[in-house]
Amino acid sequence: MNKKDQTVFITGAGRGVGMAMAQEFAAQGYDLILNYRKDQGKSAAGLQQFLVSPAAQQVSVRLAKADISEPREIAEMVKKLKQGGVERIDHLVLNAASAPFKPFSEMTRSDWKLLLNGNIIGNNSCVNEIVPLMPVGGSICIISSMGSRRVLPDYPLGIVKSALESLVGYLEVELYAKGIRVNGLCAGMVNTDMAEYLQKLWPELYARYEHSPRRWLIEPKEVADIAAFLISPQSSAIRGTTLVADLGMSLSA
């Protein structure tokens, strides 16, 4: 492993795709700042386990606690990082997401607040706080999902993922003069600990996929591999684009 002398900040890094990215980026020699929301639960346990892993021992890893749906917490988190000696963040990966799983007809004011704050407002706040620390050549990668392109039952998160994919283009244009690239990654059905819950939520969809001759479940590491490419110099010509990684499942009607 060759040290990159670059730092990647990942939101929602304690489990699933976020943890897979932490593992992959560490293996590639990136120093890490890993965001998490609370000190208890699977995410906190996953981060503590990662900290003692061989890959994490080879790079610098900092934990950064903040609820991404709360701009004040994001500002305080970045303030503490600066006080702790962080002067530069090369790459920002926006992975954290919060949303209710219910029909739009049942969405309450609190549900809408969670949906918008936990995704659009929170992610934009992360950009506003971290971009001042980013050098020329830095990059932002926003993680999306297929709900941005296909209507999935009881999945309000889909409409804000669509908005985030639009935000990719706007941020690319806005940050171009600062030398910062912005791209998105729209993943299909990912094999995380949420898969069992989603199978109960979308039984007909899962049944159709399971009878398909095409492999349809993406592994978290596959998403991490693409994210690693998007923050690397090898993707320097890709700007303001959201790549789709769904194993080709959306090709068929």
C-alpha cells in the first residue's frame, strides 16, 4: 500500500456502503475522517471494530460525530476537526441518508423535515463547511440510489435522491473555479443489512429479481470501488455526472 497523503471525509461511515468505502479507501492509502451519528448502535460498534483493523492501522483515522440532518452539528463537528489539527480535506463522500419508509399520503410534517434536513439541507451544509478546507484537485462524490430513477413503493427517499443528482451538476458548475470536481454514484440494490427489510417492503420486486438470470444484488465493496475511482485522478475527465451501477437490471422492462 502506498500512502496517498490525502484525506477522505465520509458521512454515514459506520455500516453498509459507508464502511465498505472506509475499508477500501484505507486499503488504498487514504487517511480518513469518518462521520457517525451516535455513540451507541451498529454504526458505532462497526467503527470501533474498524479502528483496530490492519487497514486502519496503516493510515490516519479520525471519528467525527454529528447528525447530518442538523447544520449546527455539522458546523460544530468541522470546528472541532480544525481545533484538532485538520487543515485540509481532499475528498468528501456524502453517503449518509435519513428517511421514513411510508406512502407520500401518510407523510407528516416531521417526516418531511427528516427527509429534507437529513438529505438535501444536511448534505449541502456538509459541502458549505468542508469546501473551504478542500484544495485544488479535490472532489465530492454524492451517493444516490435507484429510487431517483424508478418509483419504489413507500420510498420517499427517492425524490431527494433525484434532487441530489441534480445538485451534482449545480455544484460542479459552482465549484469548478475552485478546482473541485463533483460527481454522483447511483447504486442499484445493495447487499447490506437493510436488504432483509427492503425484501419485506418490496416482496414483488425482490421475487422478480430473484427469478432473473442476471445477478442483481451489488456488494458494498463494488460501490466502494467505483467511489474510489471517482475521487481518483483516473476519473479526471468525469465532471458533474452521476454514474449508474445496477448490474444492468434497469435495462429490461
